[in-house]
Amino acid sequence: MFKKILIANRGEIAVRILRACREMGVPAVVVFSEADRASLHVRMADEAYPIGPAPSRESYLVIDKILGVARAAGCDALHPGYGFLAENPNLARACATAGITFIGPSAEAMERLGSKTAARQLARAAGVPMVPGALEPIERVEDAAETARQIGFPVVLKAVAGGGGKGMRLVERESELAAAWRDASSEAANAFGDGRMYLEKFLVRPRHVEIQILGDAHGHIVHFGERECSVQRRYQKVIEEAPSPIMTPELRQAMGEAAVKLARAGGYTNAGTLEFLVDGNRKFYFLEMNTRLQVEHPVTEMVTSHDLVKLQIRAAAGEPLPFAQENIGWRGHAIECRIYAEDPDNNFFPSPGEILARSVPSGPGIRLDDGVYSGWTVPPDYDPMLGKVIAWGNDRAEAIARMRRALGEYYAGGIKTNVSLFRRILNEPEFTRGEIHTKWLDELLRRPNAASPDAPARDSHAEDAAALAAALWHMGAHAAENAAANAISSDSPSRWKIEGRREQLASVPRSK
Ligand code: MV4
């Protein structure tokens, strides 16, 4: 096992990896920017090293700074988390050069699967079904038109280096193609420094279903089944669940086998996710591979009882997978809500700021993967995800009921959160029936909201006050005082502020 692991990330995922390290008895080191001095991952780590200013371009994205810390701290392994440098082959290569084990796939496997067209060629060679379309980048718009005529409109233009919907354009008819091609290509050139494009047949309202895989260094690769991630807003996942409401044992086996086949063809090791689109006839099509641990990995952990982060670390250390595919089973249902500091009543605008008071859910079937604490200030410099609430139940209905109950126990004061969005989604009959697809949430948000009509008549201050009072009542006066006092570190600016906050909390009426 490793002597010491560097976690090259921040927020809830750094905390999640720290927890795995602690359970394994491996010391863990973190890095932090100037904006993250007081962050939870810094407080929880065994050692923490500064790596520069708040902008990630000058801190979390600088490979030399991160490897400098790894060397100085005596780390023999590095976990990249997700986002930042997680899918950058240059970090994997720099680690290899420095003699530090990268907890993830090799730089070469990342490259083979990171390019969309390269991944499509691998899928073709491995016999994995994918959406009809080009297998190579297309140079000229005339060739794009020719391919589009062959496969039939509508088509979707995609960036070879793309992801997350950037550089993507839906084209309904040939007359729109040339303009869309220029637009998408220049968007891709700006976003990825690579304007190369290809195209695919456009599937109408598919589901997004992804397969979690894990490979060791001895040629064994297993899959942990699927996650349903169709509830997305502007290509950002909002709710994920396992199993998918449309899953059958046969479909899971077929998709799992396809995923393992493709990963094997790419010489893939460690944790990875293969994204598929699934149409109304339960036909599945490979879309792309994510060569990292994903935000939504906990729902897979909850239904399979396996700790994916510990398995990643063991696989990177050269240990063989401790079980075979036949030993992986699924029990119950898990749902995850991504809690963001953003304002659902103002177009989901980020809402950074100080968390003045907080109450978090617990109890049967609830897991909270959190990266914040009361008294901490959410910085404006990064993705404003605060953490994730995960609910497990014996079946989907119980998981949903537990999630509704847990969201009622969630409160963060001083900032806006998207919790009300989840209450709305979890009460939609289409959602509870599992009738969701990749356009479902965008369409829902265009419909009027009965519970929260956009009218200015709505008294959001009164609602906030009521929620705060309820949260404090839940916590109890004593707990509230402790929470406020504990949240403020010994090096915090002034006693006055602590007393002020104590008073503020105590003055909220607690009678029901
Ligand atoms: C598609 C598609 C339909 N047909 N490709 C969006 C992000 C990018 N990673 C792939 N995306 C899509 N590709 C074909 N050929 C529909 C989407 C899509 C989508 C995919 C996954 C999750 C949410 C989505 C929302 C809108 C569109």
C-alpha cells in the first residue's frame, strides 16, 4: 500500500477521498488555493499545502505546483478527484515521470478514450453499438453534408475534443448545416483549442444511462451496473439514481459487457464510466467515456455495497480485484441530489457567501457527502456545489420518500440553494413514474411552477425565516449554539463576531 497520498482537489470530493484514505490507514495530503485556506478539506487533512491564488488556472490546474507538493510531502501516489486535472493525460504522464502513482488510468488509455472519434473507432473495433455517424474528424463542410445525407437528418455536430454540450449543434435540415458547422467549430476551438468536428445521427429524447467499470493492473475489468442520469439541466446532471427505472437484468448484462469490452480494448485500468444513450426501445448506443471517478459514484456504492474510492486506491497500488463479476450484486435503490449554492428563482445564478447557519439530514438510509460547514464562506471562484445528499431505500418509492424527508432536514442560511428544485422534481408524477429523458428537466422548467409561481407576490424572506426557524427548532438551542461556536476557528477574526452570531441564533423564536 502507498505511504502517503496527495489529493489534488478540493471540496466534497477531496473530503470523500480523505475518508477512504483514513479508513485504509494511509496518511493524506491536500493542496489549497488562497480562497480555500479555511475549507473543510484543509481542516480534515493530515497535511495541507498552499498552491497559490484563487483562480484555478494559477493553483489547482498547475501541474508543476501540485507535483512539487507531492515531492516535498513525500507522497508516492496522487488522486485527482474529478474536474480540474482529472482527465488531463499530462498530469498522469508527469506523475509517471516523477515516480508517483497516478490513481487513475494511464495517460495513453486516457488519450485513446478522451477523443470522441478515437473512442468511436475503438467501439467499432470492439463491436460495441453506437449512434450512426462519422468515425473520423470531418475536415470540410461539404463532407459533413455528404455524411449527413447518408445517415439522414436530424444530425448533431459534435467537437472531437468536446464534452458537456460545448461545440454541439443540432441540425434539422441541410440548409442549416453550413452555419451550424462554422458556429460549433469556432466554439470548440475557443473552448478546447481544437476546432475539429464530426457528426452523428440525432436521437430524440434518449435517456442517459452510464456504466461504472473498474480495472486492476492484472487484466481484470468488472462493471458495477448503471446509473440513470437523464435529469439534467443544460448538460449538467441534477439527480442521478441506481438502478435505472428502465433496467432489466438482460439489459444490464448487455450494457455491462459492452462497457467492459470497450474498456479492455482501450487498455483501461482503474475507475471509469461509459456513457450510453438508450432509446424508447431499450436499444443502447455508446456515447463517450469519462476516464475518472464521477460525482455520482455514491449511488453505485449504495446499491452494490462497494467502496469505489478504496477499490481505486487498491487497484492503483497493484492489488488484484478482490472479487469477480459474479460476486457483484445489487440491492435496493439509491438517489442522489447535487446541492448547489445557486438561486433557482434567478436562473440558477451562483450564490456564494457565508453559510450563517446549517442543518443537515441524517437518519435511516441517508448519506451526506459534504464539503462545507457552518461559518465557512463559499468562494465565488469554483463550481458552487456544496455536497450531495444520497438516499437509499429497499425500492425506488422508499428512496424517493427518504430523499423528500432528508431535503426537509436540509437548511443552509445566508446563501441560496437549489433544494426547492429537488422538492419540485420529486413531486412530479412523471419523475415518480420514472418517465424521464435528457430533455425532461429543461421542459419541466419551461412549464409554470404551481408551488412557486414566478410572481413577485411570493414572500421569499418570510419563507427563508420560516425555514431557518424550523431548522433551528430541529437542531435545538443547545446544538445551534454549539454549531455556531464550533464553526468558528480559533484564528477567526473576532470574538465579537462569534457572540454576534450566537445572539442571532438565540434570538430566533423556537416555539412551535
Ligand atoms: C446526443 C444526443 C442525441 N443524439 N447525441 C449532450 C452532451 C454530450 N455529452 C452528448 N449529448 C447528447 N448527445 C446524439 N447522437 C443528445 C445529447 C443530450 C444529452 C445527453 C446526455 C445527457 C443529457 C443530454 C441533454 C441534451 C442532449
